[in-house]
Amino acid sequence: MMTPTFDLVVHGGTVIDPETGTNRVADVGIRDGRIAAVGPALARDGAELIDATGCIVTPGLIDLHAHVYAGVTPLSIDADPLASRSGTSTQVDAGSVGAATWDGFRRFIVEPSQSRVLAFLNISIIGLVAMPECGYGRFVDPTETARVVEANRDLIVGVKVRASRNAFGEDNSLQPVWHAIAAARAAQVPVMMHIGDPPPVFEEGLAALRKGDMVTHAWKGQPVTRLTERDGRVKPEVRAARDRGVLFDIGHGSGSFNWTTAHHLADQDFWPDTISTDVHINSIRPPVSIDMPATMTRLLHMGMPLVDVVAASTSRPAKAIGWGDRIGSLRPGHLADVAILAVEDREVVLTDSYGVSETVRRQIVARTTIVGGKVMARVS
């Protein structure tokens, strides 16, 4: 008997892969958990077939800011149910776990998950088990953080610090940010800095970041934490940071996406480098109801070109965490992470994190999530 050419073929969709410049109707062939071929009318003999006609087929979506340490940190959710219904093959936990809670995260979250789970390690060794996680000095440990990153490079992709009063307590010091930078520099990984209510002041933390570091919750609306001046212009400090290679991430959540800020940034072609959700138990609930397709829809509504929306949800986050050689593209040889999405022409009311609604006329919805060549069953 002939061995089938592919294990799985995704047939007839419009393949959008910004990394390879592909934007055409084509089939995607998967074999042994990896992308084997992208092209017209691939052989289907003996392969499982998924008909994607009328849909777009992209690399699996990568959520760069999620909270999935369910059962340990109060705000976290289960990873697989959300991944299975949102086209999200990789979720990167953004600081729920710290050095002292890492082993449990690997054993009880990463290993059983069907979706791929990676992590930014919190500079606080307790992660988000309790807040303010950096309010007690001995919890902020760059040496132990760097050690755990070094020992777990297969899963840990960076260091997270919440530069916010509710992380630092009433201490107005920038020290936890410097500790995070020190740990990240020692381990040669990026820092993800959360913007929050001061202290510390946002511009102080931003000035400390280096090329490849990233700011999350960057589309906020509060006057002292937003990227724009009172008149809507992008702050000069923000442009200077982008010029030196600092990345700006959405991190939508239940308090970090503002329509007015988004319009001002869009008007100046200041688009996010990466699109992420900050999914947690509050942000997945109505009226925000956030996931990756819903966040992508907001940017599409603002005028961000579809191919750039896909790039900010696939290839760019993959590169930002040093995984661009494995995920974020449908290039043959990459892990077979695939999202089948539809762009539907229908009016939908979407609410930002501040209770303000806008009507969008095109909505991105997920049809199928494939992780490592395996189709995820939808889990409620």
C-alpha cells in the first residue's frame, strides 16, 4: 500500500502567511506534526481533509499575553477551552507564574494542555498568587528568576514585570523594573512590562527598556498611562522607544483597550507590533468578551490591513519570543499550527475596556484550531 502523502490537508482556503508573503487560495499539507507543503490541489489520498473554502487559513494564532495558571492564581482561566474555539495554538502566560511556582505550572498546566503554553516568568517569585506581588522585597529576586529561566528555556520566553501600584504596593521605586531587566539581561530574554497606575510613572519604565523588550496594555485610556498626549499626538518618548526597538503590545483585558486612544493611534499609523488579549476570568466575560479573533476584529475595524493584523497575531509574536523558527508561519518544516478563520461581513457591537461600544461591520471569527498537526476538539 502507498503511504499517504499527508496526514491532513486543509483545502481551498485563502492562505495568508505574512512571513512567507503568501496570500492566495491554496492547500496546506501536514505530515508528522509539521507543515509539509503549501500549494494548489495537494494530493489528498488517504489524508484527513478539512474544507476551508471561503475562509482564511493562517498560522496558528499566538496570544502573547494570557493568564492560564488556573487553580493557582485567582484570575487565570483554563487554556484549552479558549484555544479550541479561538484559533489560538499558542498561549503565552504573562507573569502568572514565578520562580517559586514554576514546577507546578509545567506539571499541571503545560504538560496536560493540548494547546501550546509558554510563559513570561514574573520577576516576583510568587507570580500572581497574591498581589501586590512585588510589595515584599524578598519576593523580587532577579537571581532566582534568571536561574529558572536558564533551566527552562524550552518554555520560558521572557521576564514579566507589572510596573504598577497594584504590583509594587505604595513603594514609588522603579526597582522591580530594574530587577526584571537585570534578570532578563542575564538570561538573554526580553522583558514584558505592564503599564499600570503609577507609581512608577509610565515614562520612567519605558526609558529603561531595550531593543526587543515590550510594553503591554499599550492601548489604555487613562491620561497618565496612555501613549498619547492630551491632543491625541503620540508622545515623543513613545516614538523614541519604538525607534530603538521597543515593541508595543495590545494586552486588551478588562481595563486596557480604549476606543479613543485606538483612533488617535490609528490616525497616526501607530499600529501595535503584536496583538494579545490579556485573557482572564473578567476579560472573557460580557461585555468585553475578549479572545484573539475579537481583538483582531478591533484592529481591523480601526483600519489596520488584514495581512498586518494576521502578522501581529502570528509571525511578529513568534519572533518577539524567539520562536520564529518554529511557529508563526506556514513555512514547510515549521510546527503544524494552523488557524482557520472567517471574515464575516456583518454588524457587531464591540465594547472596549471602559464600557464604550462601537459597531464594526467586519468580524473575524475562528472555525478550527490545529496544534502540531492535531485538530483541537471544541471544549466548552
